[in-house]
Amino acid sequence: MFGLGLPLLSRTMLKRGTIAMKTTQMPVSNRANSIAPSSTLAITARVRQMKEEGRDVIGFGAGEPDFATPDRISDAAIQALRSGMTRYVPVPGTPQAREAVAEKLREENGIDCSAEHVVISNGGKFSLYLAFQAIVNPGDEVLMPTPAWVSYKPMIELAGGTLVEIPTTADANFLATPEQFDAAITPKTRAIVLNSPSNPCGTMYDPDAMRAICDVLARHDHVTLISDEIYERLIYGARTHLSPGSIDFMRDRTVTINGLSKAFAATGWRVGYACAPGHDGAIAKAMGKMQSQMTSSVTAFTLPALVVALEQCQGEVAAMREVFEQRAKLMYDAVSTWPGVTCAPPMGAFYVFPDISAAFGSSTADGRHIASAGDFAAALLDDTGVAVVPGDDFLGCGPHHIRLSFALDEDSIVTGCQRIGAWMDALVGMGESGS
Ligand SMILES: Cc1ncc(COP(=O)(O)O)c(C=O)c1O
């Protein structure tokens, strides 16, 4: 459909300009056309625009902490900038920064690794992109429990892979079982993606569940595990996080992804990292090689700040986590009062992912029909100024859900949730569709 290339066109036609319309209509590749823009970033942009227009908006859409980056981290970057750290640095990061990451992963996560296994990239997002590019060949299958974060599927497909979903349910807290993994793995399975705690579900695997999944992988040694641990520091209650890369037989088969964005309230810094100790760091080397042709290193003066974040900011991270924990409770209690809505309890990250499908088949007071999470979110935003993310793009049972971030102040959480509850109460024909 997009194959009409310039070489096929005659010079005469070009000169006459007869094909001007066609060429300007098709300026992009099939690859670029094949992926959708990030729906979560689109909601954030819409809320920002509405606020700029002076509208009273409460945004539950943003996937980023509302805190400022701790001063200590910013000061380290400013100092590095002032002292002249403005030139190219090694592609995977300075030796000091890579060692700080390796030390963090050894000490906090129990992963047996060293600096040469670490690649620092422009956000965990680019670390993930490079990991898929480094691991997946065209035709390979990549397994992933769904609902899942919106960017994995396009990244897998950009690497030529095929996503194979492992569907989970709200009743099971959106956690896949070892049996499901065992049944889904085939000779074509190249990798598995685990994101614990999860965006968008807000739930996580406890250490026993993680070990049980890894026990399955022990029987399938052609499969690499990509463990996205970006929310690892934001977990609630008495829960603990287990990095699968710390299990001895998984060390060589796990790529661990993390970064500054979520735990250190540093989403705009664009600093993420990957650690792949297996096979003498072969995957890390491949990722570094590709990064050398794409972005080179991250911004040089963020690297000393990364070291400070990992080595000195435990207190700041703990304080932010505590606030998130209080908000998680507030949010869960509020969501639980909405008519016909069920919600898994938030265990980690800063999201709740309630099932709002009881509203499907209903209508707003002025007659707009609600048949999907997208309809729900659009009508809600129009009527109440409250922005949520429809779950459609999160795959699996996602289309029955909306995602709400609790990375906003308590007053906004209470007011926003009250507005949603009252708006749902006023829907005509709620719960009559049986969906
Ligand atoms: C599950 C998950 N992984 C990775 C990322 C990437 O974060 P960043 O690129 O800001 O480090 C995000 C960001 O929203 C996320 O939710």
C-alpha cells in the first residue's frame, strides 16, 4: 500500500508536478506507519493544553511523580555542568556512573554484575528499545502478561518480533501463573517481559511468585527475561521486590532495566539503564554498539547526578514512597465507592486500574452513549474536567479498565474521585449491559 517509491516515477511526471500530491501524502515508512503514538503521553499533553486554556482540570493521567527532583541530584548536575562536563563521554556512560549502577544492583538487588555489564541510556524507555533490538530477530515471539504498558508492543514490533500475550485477570491481581508461562513458551519464544510492579495494573509479583516463574524458565533456556524494574522502589505494605537477575540460574539470562525517572522524580532527565551480565556482557555490548550509532551517551552532566542519586538519596526516595503509600490508600478507598466498579488493591508503582465496564451500555444525561473505556474517558473529561487514561491500549482485559495515577496531591485525588463517582451515579442505564 505504501510501496509507490520515487524510482518508479518518471522524470517527466516529476517535472510536470503531476504526482506532487501523491508523494507528499506518503512521506513516511511502513515501519513508522505501523505504530500508534503513545496514548498515555497524548492524555498528558491534552491535560496540559486544557490547563493552559484556564480550564479546571484534574489529571489522573500522568505517569510521573509530582515531586521535584531532590536538590542533591540537581546540584550534582549543575556542578558538573559548571565544571565543564560538556563534551562527549563514553557511550555506555562514564566508568564511575556504570560502577555506581553495578554497585546498586549488587547491593540492593543481589545481582552479580560489574560496570561492563551496564549501559546507561536516554531513559528506561530507550534501554528497553535497545534491549529488544539486541535480543529479538524477525519472526521471534516475545511473551508478556497483559494488560501491560503501552510501549512494549511497538518496541517488540519495531524489532521484528511478535508479541504473544499472556492474558491476566483483575481477580488474579493481573498476575500470570507459572503454568501460563509454561504453556505459552514455544521454540520460537525469544524473550519474556516482566514489569513488576506494573504499569498500568499497580500490582506486583511477590518473591515466591517470581521464583516460581523463573523455575519454569529454568526448563526453557532459549528464553531471555527482560525485567523492567522501573517502579521497584515504589512498593507498599510489607511487600518486597525480588530481582529475577539475582537468582543464580537467571543471572546470565536476565536483562534488568531501571532508571532515575520514577523513584527519583526525574522523568525529564532521561536517564535509564540496563544490566545484562550474561555471556561476558554480550547483550550489553550489543546495546552499547547500537547506542553508539543512535544517540551516543546520555547528556554528559547527568552522569555525576546519577551517581549521587544512587549513592546518597535513599532518604528522599523513602520520603516520596511514604507519600505515595498514603495516596494509594486514599485512592483505593475512593475508587471502591464508585458504583459497579471493582479494583485490584494497589501494591506498587502509582496506579490503580479499576474495571469500569459496568458503565458500558449506559448514557450520559445528555445522551452520549458509553460503549468503551475510550467513550467513558472522553465523556468524563468533557463533563467533569477529570482526565483518566482509557485502558484500550494496554491490551488484554485493559479495554474494560481505566488507569488513574495517584501522582497528584491528596485534595485533587479526593475531589477528582468524588467527581467521577457523582458522574457515574448520574449515568443513565448503568450496569444494564451485563458486560
Ligand atoms: C513500565 C515502564 N517502563 C519503563 C518506563 C520508561 O521510563 P523512562 O523512559 O522515563 O525511564 C515507563 C515510563 O512510563 C514505564 O511505565
